[in-house]
Amino acid sequence: MKEKTRKLGRSGIEVSSLGFGCWAIGGPLWYIVNDERHPLSYGTVNDKESIEAIHRALELGVNFFDTADAYGCGHSERVLGQAIEERREEVIIATKFGNVFDEESRTWLGHPDPPISAEYVWECCKASLERLNTDYIDLYQFHWKDYDTALVTDLLSILENLVDEGMIRSYGWSTPNLEQVRAFIEGQNCTAIQYNYNILERHPEMLAMCKENNQASITRGPLAMGLLTGKYTHDSSIQKNDLRVHWNLSKGRHAKQLEQLDLIKEVLTRDGRTLVQAAMGWLWALDPQIIPIPGFKTMKQVEETAGALEFGSLSQKQMQEIDKILEPYKDELIVLD
């Protein structure tokens, strides 16, 4: 199946079947623990190359871009806004709120003290609109995975007001928490839930809930933060300014994932796809409401990933073979955060 567009949940907004996540193009981002800085991004970037890559994505039929105010402490939104200048009508923008950060030092400071106020959300939205160089946001997502469920009703009211004011068209939540989602999807204009899902990291209960309630499943980490690209081995090293620097690829969870990938690699690529393209096709075969949002830094990455649109979903035979091969690891594949 080669459906190159789909609806964004119950909003009716039409988006490309594939989106691009803009965390990486935000550039350096840090958090502090015990007075030590730790990376919370994918290292340095070239803004000119990021903009060219976004333009190439549009040429290849990808119109959905997912960012957040915290990515690069506002820098990701600024780059995306610059890239889509004079092309706003071609693009569906998703961004997020719920964090506190220092833009000058590129430091993430955590979340504001709850409860979330209407004034705080309005200020966050206004700042994102300015950085994105637009007067509306298509999908506005809460970026706080463990927020108090008891406070969800108030949050919904705040977001509905933003819809009424024309600042946003719809909203969603980036969280793996089922209880939070159960309360949140009652919102009239809630249309999407963002959570981790890929061949080796699954959240089937969340997928089922989204299907039952006509919510788009925006799947972050569709490439398992790069493991599913095939570029990593047990001997790979990672730069110190990359948040993956603490990965241990020679033993532990990530080493096991590399082994699992080796087992299914032939099935994934036998029809001429690359591993990246197969990872998208696997998700599309699960459900028509899934919209994967792999990250990117370069035009080459955009071109390879967008090439998945020409292949479409994996076949049912491929899906069945993969399930059979990974059956001994089925408990390890369930990841809820």
C-alpha cells in the first residue's frame, strides 16, 4: 500500500504519511546535574543544510514537521520558520510546550511548577508563533510525560481556548502514559498522541487506544534513535556532545537490539528498500493512523527516508515473518517510556 497522505486523527487535516522530526536540527542542548552539563541533543548542526533539507523534503512530498520550543532552546523552531518563509500554506506544523529553558546558554531547566496556567500556555504559544514566523500552529502538543492526570481537565480548557482564538488548529500530548491519554482524548480538538514506537520498541496498548479513539499515532523514535539505520555496530563510538554518548553497544539493551536487527535485516530489505525505508513501511503496515517522524540533519537523510513513500507499507508476508523471528523476544520489545 502506497498511501502518501493520511488524516491527522479526527482533525481532518491532511498530512503526508511521513513527517520529519526537528529535534536534531535544533543543535546543541544541555541539562545540568550536580553542576555538570550533559547533552540533550544530537550535536552540532549546519543551519543552511537544515533549511535545504527541509526544502528537499517538501519537494519529495513531505509536508509535516514536528518540533518543540525546547529543541535547541527555540533554535529548531527558528530554523523551521526560516525554511518555510513564504511557503506556510504548504506545511503542517506541529510543535510542543511544557518546558523551561535558557536560550542564551542552550540549557534545559525542566518543567514549570504545576499546575499549568492559562497565562503560561498563552505565552509559550505566542513565543512559538513568533519563532516559527506564523500566525497559527496546526498541532500543539503538551511536552510533559508525567503531568498530574487530575489537572488534565483544566489543561484541556486552556487548549480549547487557544483553538477558539485561532492560535492553534488542534492539540495533542507527547506521553507514554495511558491514564493521562484516557483523560486527554476527551478534548474536542485533541487529535494526536505522540509516543515511541518502532520495530524493536513497542507500546501496543497506546496504539490500540489511539485506533479506538481516532487519534493519530505520531511515532517518535521510528529508527530507535538511529539503531535501525544500520550504521551502528557493537564497536561504534559516539561523539561526546551527542545524547547517545552513554549507549553501550557491546552489551546490554542496545547490543541486544543490534542482534535483533541482524535477525530481521534480510526480510526488511529483500524488496530493495533500505533499512530506514523498511522501518517506515513496518509502521505503516500496522495502522493507517500512524505517522512516523524520523529525525534528520542532512539532505541525504531526507532523500533516503522520503524514498519510503515510493515503497509504501511492508507486505503482510514480511510482517508475519518478522513477528515469527522476533517471537522469542516479544517481552523485550514492549517499552512504555
